[in-house]
Amino acid sequence: MNDTLRVRVASVTREAEDILSYELVAEDGGSLPAFEAGAHVQVRVPGPGDFVRSYSLSNDPDETHRYVIGVQRDANGRGGSRAMHERVHAGDVLEIGAPTNNFPLLFARSYVLVAGGIGITPMLSMVRMLERTGANYELHYCARAPERTAFRELLSTAPFSGRVRFYFDGGDPTKGLDVKALLATRAPGARLYCCGPSGLMKAVRDAATHHRWPWEKVHFESFTAEGSGAASGQEDTDFEVAIRSTGQVLHVPAGQSVLNVLRRNGLRVQSDCEAGSCGTCLTRICEGQPEHRDTFFQQEPAGDKRMLICVSRARSKRLVLDL
């Protein structure tokens, strides 16, 4: 974890069903490192398991006295969100990494923001800054039901209420936001930002492609391996991984990550975020060509000799991993 900071949990607030927000302040009472809208921090979750999870910052980037993160409890997840909900309380001290940003809010004449579920967290930071700077934006927020909509009360009041639209689909995406209609026209100079579940991101990507939005103006943030694939627009295909030390060959089917296949076959590989952003599961490749889907290597080319096995896949039929 980069540049570890110690923070105290100033408050824990129930924002919606199964969603809590945590206000974090510096343990020594001082200022926290500055951040930009769209940034996230890695949090070391206390207790057995030594979880490290990435959470987007939702407060105004102009604030230096606190960070606010939102955490959705996932009963079927890997345990990090459950641990946050069950073990972290006001007054606790946590270790976090310094803010990093793979989802920066770039200059535009106007913005179309599409959020789904807990994907509202980086968008909330964005709309706070856009309001403060007088920018032109619209936020489309999709959720299953009002009671599962984090920060709904805040976004339903001034100054946000005139720019925010809510969509409740009851679990049936066809009853929610009509993404194709939304993206049918694009104002000159507009940028599109999307964060949410993989189905929503795929729908947004398909609609943006159909309506010929320039890809340099379309931005996605993913919290999962499945979301990374949906945001990239790359279809999963089957391939094999071979373990150099043993010669064992494993089949990686579409929809399954290399990391999960290795785990199911008894191989333990260190990992943290499992969404392609932290770099912990970096693995050397002896043979084959990877298909990179991470955000960790955005600033430098990853090449064919290393990959993040939590999200990246293969262009060749087989990868030989240095394990």
C-alpha cells in the first residue's frame, strides 16, 4: 500500500440499505493529502484476513480535513465489505494509502455522468466540484429501489436536485434508464463518465459506440474484474495457463479470472483490490501474450512479460506463468 496514512473514523453513517459511509480524519488532527475528483484510497480492513480494499472518495476535493468513503456490504463478496460493516466503528484508527486517481475529471464544456449503485461514490465527488466551479453537468443515477440509493436525500436537495435524475428498475434493467436514448445526442465538447455494475457499463459502452461518441471523451471506473471487461468492450475467450514450476495446465473459461482459477486449484497468489488497480497480483509471464485490462499500467506500457492476473486475460491460446 503506497504512502501509508493513519486515520481515525470520525463517524459512520447509514446512507442506504447495506451502504455505510465513513468519515476519516488524520489521527494527529492535521490535514490530509489533497486529492482530485474520481480518486480512491486503499484501506487496510482490520481483523482476520488482512483485507486491503479500494474505495472511492465521495467528498469535495476542496476539503483537506477529511476523506469520506462509501462501502456497500456484499454478502457474496470476498469479505472486505462485510468486515468494514461489522468491525469498523467511530473512533477506530485505520491504515490507508494516499489517494490515487484512475478516473480523473478532465476539462469539458459539459458532462454526462451515469452512476449505478455504489458507483455513485466517485460521481458524488465530481458533482460537488462541478457545482462549486459552476460547470454544466447532468447526473443519471440508477438503483434497484429508493431505499438502496446511497446519498439520495443529499442529491434530492439543492444545489444538486435540478441536475440529478433517479431511475429505479426493481431489478429489471429494461425498466430503468434508457441509455440509448440518453446518449443519442451529444452536446459539443461533452464528456461521458460511467461507474457502476458491469451490465450498466456494457450498456453505456454499447450505446456510446452506436452513437459514435469519441472514445477519448468516454470514461469508465470499475470496481470488479467483470466491470473491467465490460468497460473495455473486450469479449472474454477461453485460454490456458501453465505453471512454470510444475507444468500444470489450467483452463480459464470466459467469465472467470486467472486469479480465481489458480485459487480453485490450490495456488495462492497475493492480491488486494482484485479490480486491476493496485498491482499486488503482478505476475511474470514466461511465454504467451497477455490482454491487459487493468488501470495500474495506464502511465507505462506493461508489455508481454507481466500482467495483473486479477483482471487481465490472454491474446494467445496459452500463457506460461512464472509461478
